[in-house]
Amino acid sequence: MTDKTSLLGSHLARVAIPLRYGSVGMAIVEMENLLAAWPQVHTAQKLDAIKDEYSQLRTDWQDNMDVPVYKEIYQKLLQRVFVLYANLALYDKISNTQNLAAIHAEVRSQKAKLSIGQMRQELESFVADTAMLSLEQPHVREQKSRQLYAEHQNRINNLFNFLLTTNSWPASVGQDIEELLLSPAVDTNDQQILVSAITLSLLIQFDIVKFKTMIRVYRHGTDEAVRQRALVGWVLGMDEQWNKVYPEQRQMIEELLQSDTICRELTELQMQMVYCMGTERDATKIQQEIIPDILKNKPLHIKPEALEEEDIEEMIHPEEFDDKMQKMEESFGRMVDMQKQGSDVFFGGFSQMKRFDFFRDMSNWFVPFFIDHPQLQSFKAACDKHPFLRQIVANGEFCNSDKYSMALGFEKFVHAMPAEVLKTMDQGDVPLDMLNQGIKPTAERLRRSYLMDLYRFFRLYSYRSEYRNPFHVTDDHEMGECLFMDREVFRDTKIESLKDDVVQLLRRRKMAESSRRLLDSYAESHRGLQYYLWIGDYEKAYECDSNNERAEAGYARQLFGNADYEKAEQLYDRLIAQCPEKMGYMLNKSVCLLYQKRYEESLQLLYRLNYEHPDDAAVMRILAWTLVCDHRVQQADTFYQRLIKMEMMQADDYLNHGYCLWLQRKVKDAVDSFRKHLSLIDKKIYDVDYFDRQMLGERGIDPTEIQFMLDLVFS
């Protein structure tokens, strides 16, 4: 980065601040400062025109403050300043990134060939030309097909790169692109690739016209694959920091949220993104847990020429073979279950297969799989010899990126297969669980596949660091930018009632911070019983439903923690009446009685529990301590001895047993117990407040004795 470009970047950051606050005057001042340090004649002329119009508007407002049109004019001036800022910001990003700079330079050398009108004409001509191929003789058709697809792939790659690096669009360009993306005369694959280019462009620099285009394609599109890409595009591309500049961004989303169907689809997308963000964790689980189990338990094949020693052992001990088969099937089942739930189970395996030259072109990361891709000629020929290959890539549960990886690496795939398995598959016996035959590519499947393609790009593309990564995880936020339902625009809308589904998934996936952020976004009107249970405000939950067991038990614990033992005891009485089979509530009541010094009542409950559950360590330790508090130290000692024998002593048990021994005047044993406690809590420094002086004083231990014991314990 040159000093001059660094200066541009710092000035751009200062321009952004007044724009976010909606201040035209201050934004103009900061743009003038920028252009003074980084002169650009064309931009300066546009800014001068905006400045003159703003000055005239301000003067007119002073003379006549009641004319309503001033607000509209002011907003348009703010947007014009933003466009100047956005184009300079895009230039700054392109200039400082090797990959983007190369793409921009190459595609702009062909600018004359990339008018939107000609773009649409060529895309529509391609569809017509491919349709005409069926009229040709087979040998002519094959030759023309190769040439046609090769030329078209070069063209679509250029269009992708062009849209990726375009400046802010005027409304007319947005309208033309929208019509192209909705046209039934343009191939869906081309439309999907171009939608991806616009999405990446939005991630580089926000543009309201590109954003509107994504929303309109999503709303009005008839091709589901294009619609789903557009949905992902506008969700990842929305940028609330510019709401003051473009309030219509919020308005468009609010209009979408009037539809129950769209709210449900957005919720499904959010949940798919949750799984997406757990991809590498799932891959680690598969590699470290599931794959080793499969390899350990895989059955050995009987070869035509001979039986191996292990095979004979399998015949002699069929029960062991059956057990191995069952364990292997269970391991496969775990992976299938993960996939059904939404996990990306193939990332780990295919992440090493993205080094083919095919993936050097950015557009190839997003192109829907089609066997006529110019770089799949060898694979297409292999499919004539091994038809199952075509079946697998056509119907397998893989994203497009992984299908290309498989197609490009098919030789290794085929050579790695045992001869008898290859022969079986060539005969058409492809395992059904490898395929998804007869299942329609639903919106959910199309969206999940596309998210996998995006995730692979942002994790594996050679120049990925040059792009803003929506899948980036921060130290304190597991979802990063992929958590979108917590944003202000989604608050207090129809989607509120669906946030619960996402919170449940986040909690299940151990994404605590993301769960908290989404809960924080709940509107007051949606903060009911479940909300308060999730955030741990059991008092509020109890107010919502006093008969809910979780709310009541949580509130009782909350009261106990606040030392309100009497009220906690009352709640435990209710819980015991509702759930007499749950001993925990009775045990907790006994502790409430203990802290109220109602030892006899507490002991009655504890003796009953000890009779019903004679080996329960929790009952024994509370019973033992209650006996100590009630001056029955010899009885208490018998329970501590049982805990020691059962090897169930916890750190605090050694402290309490030390008190028990001390009160029996077994000083040496008490010292040993206290020291054991100190070792378990890793406390080594002399602590004058280590002992409960009040409790000991009430039981006849004076301060001097306490000092002697402290010296012995810490010496």
C-alpha cells in the first residue's frame, strides 16, 4: 500500500462518519478535505455541483421553512455524496488487492464488448444456439458443442468479473440487469453466476441499486435456483450502517417481512447458516470420531483368488463380524443423521480438492454443475465408460463446487475403487444412499448447496483474504455477520415468533454468544416464558406462568441464591407436591431448612431420603453437614467415613469433615482434612478468614483455638 493510498483510506473513513449520521454539509466538508489531499478532477466537479445545490437548498430553507420538498431534495443530495464516497472506496479496495486489481484491469480492457444490451443478446443467443445443436449430425454436434460452450464460458467469466468490479449503478442499469436475471430466454446457470457476482460486489461495497436488484429478483423470479441465490445475496449484502442514506433499504425489508412465507424462508436460511458456521467443527468430528470407527470396523472383501486370514476368522466367528458390521453401519448412520440435520459432511473430504486450475477463475466457484463445462471434457468421456459417475454427480448430495472437484479428480476416485466394486457400479448397482434420485431440488436444498459453495470460496480460494468474509468468526461471536435475525430491521415483525427456533438451534450447537445476541434483539412484546427461561430470569418466567416447573424450580434456586430461604422453601413445597418422584426438590428444601437453622425439620427429610436412597452421596453429604450444625458430630462422622470409603468426597466435604473432627477434638485428623481441602482448591497462601468463626464460636471454639488451628493448617 502506497502512502498516497493510505491517505485516501484514512480520509474515506472520515467521510463515512457524517454519511452514517445523514449530514450532507459535514460529508461535503470531509470530501473536500479528501480531494485536497488526493486530487481527482472528475469527482471534484461532481462534488462542486452537489455543494452548490446544497448551499442553494439551505438558503431557500431559511427563507421558507415550510416547503416539504426540501426533505426529498436533501435526501437525494446525501445519496449523491454517498455514491462519490462509494466509488472512491471501491477504487481504494481494488487498488490495494492483487486479485481484484488484476480482474479489474483485464475486464476493463474489454469494456466496449460489455454493454448490458449486448450482454443480454449474447446470453439469449447462447440458449438458442444450444437448442439448435440437436438438429446437427452427432459428429458435427459434438464439435460445435465444444466450441459453443468454450466461447460461452469465456464470455460468462468476463461478465462475472465485470459485474464484480462495477461502480455504483444508476437505476436504469439496475432495471436492465433485473430484466436480464428474470428473463426466461436466458439460461438459469448464467443467471445464477451473475447473481453471485452481484452478491460479491455488494460485499466489497454497498450499493442500493444492486441491493434492490437482488430483492426484486428474489420476489419476482420464477426460477427457484436464481431466487435462492438472490435471497442469500440481499441478506449478506444488506448494510444497516447506511440506513440514514438509504431508508428505503429498511422499507424494502419490512415489506418483505409482511409475508409469512418469506419470514419462514428467512428463518430456514438463518438456521442453515448456523450449520454452515459449524462446518469445520463437524469436519473435525467426522475425521476424528466417525471415519476411524468406519475404518476400524470395515468388512474385508473376499477376493476371487483366495481367502485372507482375517476373512477365515470372520467365517469362524460370524458374531464378531456381525458386530463390526453393525458398528460400521452405526458410524455411517451418524454421518447421515448429521447431513439430514443440515451439517456439511463433505467439506473435510473435498477441501483438499480445490487446487485444480479450474478453481483459479472466481466464477467457477459459483457455476452450477453441468457436464458440458469446457474443463470437464475428460470426465464427460469417462462417463460413457462408467455411467455411474454421471449418476453420482447428477444426483449425489454434494454442492456444485464438490461435484466439480469429484469430476476433475475422477481418475483417482475410479482407481481407488476395488475392481469388483467398480464392476458392480458399472452394471448400474449404485448404492441408493449415495444418490438422491427422484427427489426434487427444493428451495431448501438449492439454498444449502449454494451456502456450501460460498463457504468453500471464502475458506479455500487462494485470494480469499482480499474479500470481506461473511463467514468470519470473531473471538466473542460464533456467527459473525451470518447472524442477521438480530438486526434492528427484524425486530417486532412477523419473524419475531420464529426466532425461538433459531435460538434453540444455537443453544443446541453450543453457540452461547450468538444465542445471547439474538435473545437481546427480542421485542418486548415477544419476551414471554420461554425467553425468560433462556436468559435465566426465573422470577419473570415465574410471573409468566407460576405452574411451569422449570420456571418454579429456577425461581426457587434464584431465591436461595439471594438468601431468601423461607420463600424458596415455599416454592419447593409446591414442587414436591407437583413432582413427588423428584428427590432433588426435597433435598433442596432440606437445605433451605438448614440455612434457617431448623435442623430437626431438615433432618426428618434427610433421614427419609437416606432411607429411600442409602447410597446417594448428595443426600449423605447434606445429612452429615446438617448433623454437624445440630451438634451431632459423632453421627455426622459416620456419614463422612462412608463417603470416604465410597471415594465420593468433594472439596467442601473435606472442609466440613474438618469441622466435624475438630468439634470432636480430633485435632490432628482435622488438620489433615483441612489440608486436603486446601490442596483440592489449590490454596496455599495464609488466609485469616479461612474458617467460619461465627459457626465455630457458637459451638464453643474460641478465637485463640482458631488461631492455633490456622497456624497448624498453613504451617
